[in-house]
Amino acid sequence: MNNRKYIPALSFEWLTTLYDPVMLLMRESTFKRSLVEKANIKNGYRVLDIGCGTATLTILIKKTYPGTEVTGLDGDPKILEIAREKVKKAGLDIALDSGMSFELPYPDGSFDRVVSSLVFHHLTREDKALTFKEIFRVLSPGGEMHVADFGKPHNAVMYLISLVFRHLEEAGDNINDLLPEMFLNAGFERVEETDRFMTPFGTLSLYRVRKS
């Protein structure tokens, strides 16, 4: 654990309080609603939100599907404090756990859906690969992972933005379109890009992958 490279929300801890305002620039409400719709969640499902941040997506899932068992996980204690306040204010029954995506604290087959929003570009290539294997492990057979994160630029404007952004954090793998291959290497099948959005920071892609 001590040799892990952990990048907090917005790269620096002192920017954590600005996380939600910055997400507005990312068309958060639009792409997260699309992510939830594409996830085909049913009441009774167990859903894990990896890298839940301030729990915006986690809360949206619980409000949309009150009969689901929703868990959020994040490795940033400061951002989890914000998330717990938001969940408390919303009056929802959501579990918020502290942990890292590459060492998930859950038994095999614990969830029917795993969702993640703007997390994987924070991870080194090694930790991405470990995370995808961990997600595969905790999904039940037939379960799906739904991801919103930076992807391959889909037009000239997004390509120009990517020339800068690919050098920040660990976004190069995303922008070079390596995520689909990494999903398959972890054991997933039927990788689909279900939607994409233009943002001030580049193309945001939505992916759906399935565990057989």
C-alpha cells in the first residue's frame, strides 16, 4: 500500500471543497443520468459506486431506485465527510465505505452492478488493471460494470484538448482508448461505448461491460 500512487479529487487535497462546483462544468447531471439509465438497474439489485466522491451519483441511484441496496466507496476521507453530510441531508439509507478500488473490501459476487464516474483516470495503469480484476471479482454472474470516464477524442476540438489533458494525472490510457482492452483482460465481455459527451476537459465516454 505504501508504494501506491493515490491522486485525490481534483489532484490536490486543498481543492476538494471545489469538487462539486467543478463537476457542474463537466455536465454532471446530464452524463450521470445517462449512466444510471444505461445501467438497467432494478429494485432489489445491490449496487456499488466506486470512487463515489461526494455521493452525487450514489444518491441519484438510490433516489431513482429506492428498492436497491446502494453502497459508495472512496479512498479520500475528506470527500467522504462531504458525502456523508449529503446523504444525511437527503435522508437516504446508503452505506459509505472507506477503501481503495484495487483492494475492494467485499466478498466475491457481492454486487449486481458496479458503477464508476471519473475515477479511472486517477489510477496508474497497474492500479487500473487491479481495479478491473477486483470489480470482476465482486460482481455476481451476469453482473455489469458501467463507467463514465475520459475516452478517445471523437472530434477535432476534443483532440486538441486531449493534447494537454493526456499529460495530467493518469489520463493517457483513457485518451489512447486502452480502457476497452483492459476491461477484456480483466475477464469482462461485451464491451460497449453507450454514450459520449463533450466537456471542457475532453471527450467523456460511457462504457458498459458484462461478467458472464
